[in-house]
Amino acid sequence: MLDYVALGTLIFAFVTLFYGIIAIHDIPYEISIRRNHPHQDAIHYAGWISLFTLHAIWPFLWIWATLYREDRGWGMGSEEGAKEEDSASLQAQIATFEERLGRLEASYKLPATENVAVDNNVDNNKGETE
């Protein structure tokens, strides 16, 4: 009788472990569904492939699924309004630097950078007989 109880416990443990592993592999896919991830299908297929790699790629799937959020996208860029503000700020800085450069050139009486001609031609015939 005790042999049957041990066998039943062993079968129950294996079945529970088997279904537990299958349930765990689907967690990144469930996260991607809740976040309305654009790569839901790819994450789901990669989750099934991770079963064959003994879940070696599973942590990367978790990261991939949690990177995207519908309200902020991938979270690696800024808002459109912030981009316009940054652009205006950069344009103002460029104008300030150009003004300062112009004042420096005027105070040192240097030629403007557009008017400077550089002669890169090197006379390679020196020392040769004609």
C-alpha cells in the first residue's frame, strides 16, 4: 500500500512540476498582453522556444515584455512637446555661440572661417630632375 502512495506522490509531483513550468513560461506573454505590447506574438513564440532551451532565454523575455508600456512607449525617448522645447533651446544656444564667436573674431581681427582658404596641395616634384 505504501508503494502506491509513494508512486502517486511521485506522479503528482512530476505532473505539478510539468504544468508549473508551462505556466511559468507564459508569464512574459501575459505581461505583454496587459501592456498592449506590439510584439505579443513574438514574445509568446519565444516563450515556447524557451521551454526547449530550459528557460535560458526566459529572463530576456521578461525584460522585453516589461520594457514597453502603452502610455510611454518604450520609455527611451521624450515627449513631442519636450522635443520641440529641446529644439528651441538648442537653436537659442547655437545663436548665442555664433554671436560670441563673431565678437571674438572681431576683437582679434581674425578672418571669418568661411573666407579662410587652406592650401592642401603639396609640391611632390621637389628634388626631381626635369
